[in-house]
Amino acid sequence: MQGIHPEGNPSPGRIAWPGILLLFPCGFRTFHIEGEQPTGSHTGEAHVANSKTIALRKFVAPEFVFGTGALDLAGRYASNLHIRKALIVTDPGVTAAGWLSRVAESLTASTIPYVVFDRVSPNPRVEEVMHGAEVFLTEGCDVIVAVGGGSVIDCAKGLGIVSTNHQTVRTFEGVDNVPEPGPPLIAIPTTAGTSADVSQFAIIADMQERLKFAIISKTVVPDVALVDPLTTVTMDPYLTACTGMDALVHAIEAYVSEAHSPVYDLHALEAIRLITRHLQTAIEQPDDLDARAGMMLGSLEAGLAFSNASLGAVHAMAHSLGGYLDMPHGECNALLLEHVVAFNYDAAPERYAAIATALGIPPGLTGPSTVRASIRARINEMRTTARIAGSLAGRGLKSADIPVLAEKAVKDPCLVTNPRRALKRDLEVIYEDAR
């Protein structure tokens, strides 16, 4: 392309060319039009005053239906796809809560035969994905209906792309490594936090290597998400807390991401406001449908933000930590968040000031150290009030484990868009602070 010159060496997810910024699923690439010099505080920033330097963004999202009764539309949407047989992916907890039967009734009413695969762990394993793909192919299915939290939906995404590409799921690790899209996927979330129902991400655990790896691709975005707040009233308080804090981290990391944009910002800030307002009520009053709807909407908004802006150091470190100790993902995020905020703050103080406002911190604070301390205190308050107490040491993390975790985390694609460059030693210090 004439007049465009690459400069510097690319890193995973990023090509360091100044000027016009093109967003990819995780990270970004930039281009500079000949004759124009980039201005502003950092590469990729949109400069309205200079019309010749324009930040490009794409926005990827599935069709979604939000509201009470959305899960009962599964049969109608499956019928619209003209499919022969559905594979319902779920887990024993969702089955016990009664949500599987509701979805099954909807499929039966639309005369769609189905088979159920429910062997999914809280951190979905490579073996479970491969087994699910075998069931999908053996049973002659041609659509997947995922009914559950992020683990179920991520497992469904993984087994779908395995079934069409006929390769092990580890083959697809990283950004844009899925040659063929999976079969149609209808996602019905039953937790308010993971946003797997609207995202370009799937996170799978490799228990042999004690890590979680990310698959980031438009091919794993569901065809439709049926987002029904009613499905979350059966969540226990701790699951509500962990998934809610996960959603909060999604929103905060998306807002300070190097690939942020005005469109993503709208969703990220509204998600922070909604989660701050409704999380504690949802924990303490599980049948409060207004609080549940607020959390489900907050999760949806956060998902639309981070699926496009990507994430940062919290998630990179949580993937390593959760895979190593087999901890709940939201719990990992909650314990790491305030420490990553402290590390990142100076790289994006204006953005963190907006986050402070969305968190309900009173205006009028002066000085970066005061704002940073107030954000950390607010996050710590939300975490402890939600009864995600203690530290990583109390969960079995030893100092000797930290270099291993940091070595894995520094390779995670989510780290590409962290607002401050983080080296292995930086991540070691953060883990130690959280320990």
C-alpha cells in the first residue's frame, strides 16, 4: 500500500507503527499515513483536532436478547438455523437448578432433537473439550446450545472449533489461530460476570501444564446470546461475588486498555456503575430480580467493552494463577485487581480518575496518589464486603511459585494491551504484593 511505512519490530498482537490504529481481537496494529506525524501522549490515541490522524476501531458483538424469558427462545432461534440436532452443553449445577430442563422444553416444543453433554468442570479442561467434540460428531449434531456460566460457554466454543477443524484445542491458542469457524452456537449465560456469551475469548485449562490458555478469535463469538437475568437467582453468594468481581475487572481493564475507544468506553463505564450499584444487593438478596438484572446488564456491558478493547495484566496474571492452583477465575481477578491498579495508575491517570467517579468515589480528590489510594480502597472494600477475603498465600501460593506464574503470565496475549508495559519482574512483584 503506497505511502504507508512500517516501523519497529512487531510483538504478539501489536505492530508498532505510529498513526492510524487497527484493532485486532487482542492487541492492535497501527499505521501512519506518509507526511503526517503522530501527536499526543501515546500511540493509538484518537486526536479529534487532527483530522488526518484517525484511530480505527471495529466492534464485534453477537445478536443478543436481554430480559426475563430470553432462555425460552432457544427453540425458536435453533429453528431459524434449520438444524437437525442440537448438542446442549451444560454442567451438573445448572441441571440441578432447573435451567437445562427449561431450555430442553423449548427445543422440544420446536421439534428439535437434542443430546446433553454435561461433563464440564468449573475451569474447563482440554480433555473435556475434546470429549465434547467427539460427542458432537458421533451424535450427528449441527448446532450447540450452551447453558451455563463462562466455563460451560468456553467449553462449548472450544468443542465447536475442534469439531470443524479436527485438531486438538491447544492448536488454537493465541490470536486469530482458528482456520474454520465452529458450528452455530446459541449461548445462554447463567452467571453475571464472565461475558463469554458475547465475547471473542475462550479460556481453557491445561491441567498437565497447570495453566489456562486463551483462544481469541471472531470465530468463537456466539451466533446469538439469550441473556435472561432470571437464570442468576440460583447462584450462591460466593459465585455471585466472584463472577461480579470478574465483570468489574473486565470493565476496568477495557477502559484503560491501550486499544480503548469512545464506543468501548461507554460500555465499560456503564458496567462499572451498574456493578458498583447492584453487586452487594445481589449477594445479600439473591431473589432481588432488579439487582440480578442490573448485574446481568453490567456483565453484558463489560463484555461488549473487553471483547473489543481486550484486557490487561489482571487477566494475564489470573489465567496463570487460576491454571496453576485451579482457583475460580473471578476470585483470582478480585485478589489481583487493586495491586495491578497500583502498578498501572501512572500510565493512565485520567482514565483511572473516570473509573473513580464510576465507582462512586466522591469528587474533589486532588493529586494522583490520593486518587490511586481511593480506588484501591474502594476495590478492597467491594472485595471484602463480598467476602472474597484473605490473600494468595492463604490459598496456597508460595513465593517459590511466583517466578513460574510470572513466566507464563508475561506470555499471555491479554498483557499486550495493558496500559503500562509489564516485564516478568514487574509481574513477580505484583504477585508478591497480592500474596
